[in-house]
Amino acid sequence: MTEPTDNDELLDEEYEDEDGGYALYRGATNDPIFGLLLAVAVSVGLMPLIGTGGADVRYTLTWGMLALFGVLAWLFGDAERIGQERPDNVVWGVVFGLVLGVPLLLFGGSTLTEMSRAMFPDMTGGVVLGYLIFIIPIGETLFFRGILQRTRPFWEVGLYGTGWSLLQIFPLINQNALPLVAGFMLIMANMLYSYVHDRNGLAAAWMCQITIHLLLFFVPIL
């Protein structure tokens, strides 16, 4: 029998056992790092797709895995829910995104254009927009902020997020100084997403990431 903790109180009463004790759903106690390692293994294993024009398939499968883990934790574990957010929190997410994204856009110039085109080779604008607005932010928000950040400080989650993002795009941008520029931008962005989550909530972090994605990766290739 397991004694209830603060996090356990979020679970439904149906998990109480016959003796009135507390039977914690086992999925809530699993270390999400295992899920991240699985996604990393799939990402590495699918790298040969890049050379055959399948970068979009790799993106969809790997970021989709993060989203799947986040949804499963939301349904069957104790992952954080996006509830009814106050409008000002969501607005703050956009504001923080603009504060970081606009200066980087202004000073990035042709480097951002080169990086964005390398990250999304031979993809139409609509496909790129789908990744930047839906697939990537949903997967990373649900997994890193929704699961990992429940038990880890924001800076640690920011480092995990940065490492994941670099793994995804490094094989595509490994030329000139692009990896250094990408690393600099991604570590600032991921630290900001995690900070905004702690300050204003999950939905705000989600909107912050969408805002930065549009400014840094979509506007430069318009």
C-alpha cells in the first residue's frame, strides 16, 4: 500500500483500494526520462531518412512520440492539464515570445533564412507552418513542460529541451556556423519556455513557443 502524496491528490477516487488506502496508478510514478530516451533512439535511428528526402517523416514520427507520451500521461497519469487559463497569462506568453524573438529576428538576418531552409528542406510553406504551430509545440509542451517540469527545475528542463531540439535539426544544419547559432537561440528559447511555464502556466508556454517559432523560423523564409 502506498501513502498518498501531494501529487497523488490529483488522481481520481477510483484508485482507492478496498481497505480505504491509496493505490497509485503506476504510470504516474514512471520516470519520463525513459520516454525521452526512446524518442532519442528513434530520432537517431531515422537519421538515414534525411538523405532520402524523408526529413518530414522523421520530424513527424519523433515529435509525435513526445506528443503521444504527453497525451498518455494526461489520460492515465498525473501530467499537468491545460485548464481554463486566464487571458492575461496567455498574453504574457506571447509577450515573452516577442521580447526574445523580435531582436533575434532583426539581428539574425540571412543566417536565420539559411537555417530555416536547411531545417525544412523541400517543404512547402503550409507544411512548415504545420510543424511550427502544431506538431513541434504540442509535442514539446506536453512532454517537457507538462511532464518533466512537474518534478524538475525549469533550467534542467530547458537543457533537456535544448538537447532534444539540437539532435533533431543538427544533421540538417551541420554547415558553417549554423550549429553554434542554433544552439545559442535554442538554449535561450527553451529556458524561456520553461520559465514562462513556471510563471504563467502551460498554455502560456505553448503560446510563447509558437510565437518564437513563427518569428525565427517562418518569417525568415517568407
